[in-house]
Amino acid sequence: MNYELITKSGFISERNEETRSRSGFTLLEVLLVVSLLGILAAITIIALNPSTQIARTNNAQRSSDINAILNAVWQYSLDNQGVMPTSVLASADCAGTVAAEICKTGGDCDGGTNIEGQDFADLSILTTNEEYVVSIPFDPTASTTNGSGYHVVQSANGRVTVCAPDAQLGETIEVIR
């Protein structure tokens, strides 16, 4: 049986039973396409790995923060004839328990101690009149209320190290100047 079909352009085309039954997709074709889309979605999610991306973003923020802190300390020492802020303690290990955690601006750090039981390094002198830094940055995953999550130490030869002991993905993030 043949059918006549008028198209948009005004032409008449014939359509028979064989052509009509072939239009559309079979169930097998639809299942195959859905399966392939599922496999591609799984590969994409595994390749992007959101938790790793978040950890990398946090580490990039930590790196930027410790550079800002160290630049502010360095600028302060240049403006004060090489004298460091008094709360930068001498220590051998930045990430260890001997290191002084940097106090957040506005935190209750006067005579306070951090989680490791060590004194906080109060760098609020750097934020006075926003001369060196607007505010002390804090670690994106810092859990303490007073501490910034960053440590600062000065070695015996006068070099200052600022580090992020809570860095993710097994990275060591520290800057020495």
C-alpha cells in the first residue's frame, strides 16, 4: 500500500509500508547509545575526580597565602632595619610542634596557645593601618578558632619560613626567605 505525502516544499512523495516501518530506532540501538553515554560519563567523573580538584585548589590557596604572609613579614623587616616582628619565634622545624601558629587578626591570641600547646605568633603588627597586609589569611580547612592554620619560624641564620602543615595530597607547602 502506498501513501502520498505532501512535503513542506509542496512536492508529493510516496511512502510505502516498507519505508514507514523502518522509521525510528530499535530497542537495541537505544540501549547501546545509553550504555555508551553511561560509560563516557563514568570515565569523565573518574578523570575529573572532584575531591582531588578541591584539594589542589586548597593547596593553591595555601601557597598564595603563605607568600602573602612572608612578603608582609619581609617588607616589615625592610622598613624596620632588619628587625622581624617580635612574635616570629626561632625554631628548627616549621611544620612540627615547635612552630608557632600564626594568630588570626582579631583572634584572642594574647598569651594563648594553639592545639600543639605552643604560643601563637601574633603578626597583627602587619595589619596595622593595613600597611603590609589587609588581614592575616587563614587556611581553607583551618579548624581552630584563633589560629590561621599557618606556621612561621625563624632559623638561627635569620631566614624566615612560613608553611602550611595541613597541606593536602601529601604536599609540603613552605616558603623560605
